[in-house]
Amino acid sequence: MNPWRAAWEASEEGVVLFEGERVRYLNPAAARLLDTDAGRAVGRPAAFVLRHHRLLELVRCGGATSLTLHGRRVAARARGEALFLRDETETVRAREVLEQERRLLAHEFRTPVAGLLALLEVLESGPEPGDREQALALMREEAARLLRLVQGQGQARTPPWRLDELRPRLERLLPGARALRWSTPHPVTAGRDPIFQVLLNLVENALRYGKPPVEVRTRVHAPGVVAVEVVDAGEPLADYERLFVPGGRGMHAAGVRGSGLGLALVRRIARGWGGEAYGRRLEEGNAFGVTVPEGEGVEDA
């Protein structure tokens, strides 16, 4: 066997050779990508084997392109009477996953960074000494949270605690949160930082897209599991699950600025502690929440 042909037979890159308008040779990789039988393809017109107008144009004119063939993403280049095909499906998927992670991380960092900038503006305005110390304390708190995010900390189980501990912190970053109702008697053992990030996204969504009143509440979901929910009185939605897909937005979000990443981030955080994120219809309104390990009890301060 010709040494070139032996290499082509073993290659992961598809190779198709032509003689005039007919196929002279194609290797197994090309046969798979073109969804054809290599033995039957030899001698047939290129149009019958390639079955794609962009590939035919590429073979006639030369150059390179990227296209979808039978559900696979393929990079194609033609030179002379040879066509080379490379399956880039997994590479493209990996890039998409990395891009999604980058966008989710950017979304996760957005609020603490915005909070720090707002506190810097307070300091630049020449506040009273008491306000200055409070602003500095808040900046230290948010900077510490950013550091924990960078280091990947915060998902470890904790002693039982109640969600209303986060209420002052939430109200400082989201002024609209001061109007929230709270009914959170069930202690939880998930980390405070992840729970805070979840509440921040759910409450911000409810205030932006839902209707008042908005309530933060807990309920028993299953033995040893608590559901933490943010409830609003907005109109029931048609498809809750779609909203957890990165970029997914409901009809009520039309014309309202947003990235469509908040609920995807909520789901990722919840799964980090072994829980799940969900949306559900109520008799009057919607509930978005996460499942959290329940604590056995917590002493009142």
C-alpha cells in the first residue's frame, strides 16, 4: 500500500481525492463524516458523494469553511483535487461550555463588584465618621466574599442557621429588598455565601419581573431537606424549566434589561451542595427556589 494511503486510512482527518468531477478515493474518517460507504463512493460523481452545495463550491474554488454535516460540526478545506475534513464537534462544545462558565462567573462577580463601587462613591462624598466606618466595614465584607468566590470556598456544610441572618446584607445591596416579607423558620446547613448569592438572584428577578408582594420563605421539601423559595404575585409562566437554561428569558422579561444567566447560576450553585433549583406555579403567582440540607435546630440569639 502507498505509504500516504496507509497514513490516510489511519488518520482522524477525513481525506477525499478527486479526478475531475469524480471521487477517486476517500478514507474511513471522510466516509463517516459524509455518511457514505467508501467502497461505493469511489468513481461516483462528487455531487452524489458530498451532497452539500458548500462542499461542492469549495472543491471547485478552493479555500476553507466550517459547516454542519449530519449533525457534526466540520472544518473543511480544499486544495487542488483534495478535500480535507476535520470533526470539530467536541472542540466547539468545549468552547461553548467554557464561554458559558465565563459568563456565569462574570454574573456571579457582578453584584459584589457593583456593591464595592457604590460604597466607594459613598466614601468619595465625604461622609460622617460613623457612615465612613460602616462603608469600610461593608467593603471589607464584600471583598472577603469576592476572595472566597475566587478560592472556590463557601460550599461546605455549616452549623444550622436561619436565612433571616442575611436580610440586612440583602437590603444593603438591593434597596427594593426592604419591602420583602420573610417567613424562614427552618434552619439550613448550606454555606452562607452560596445561599446569599441564590437569594440575591431570585429576589432581584422577583423585583424586576414579578409583582408584589414578594416573599422569602422556607418549607419542608422532604425529610432532611428544606425548600428556600422567593414567591411573587406575577402571572403564572408557561415554561419554568426553560428559564434555567443560560440565556433563557420569559415573556415578562421583554424590554427589561438582563442577561438570562441568573437562574442558570442559581441551579449551578444549588447542585454544588447537592440540591436542585426549580420554578413552580402557585394559585396566585410563581415560586422560584432551591432545595437545601436542613439543620436540626438553631439557638435564638
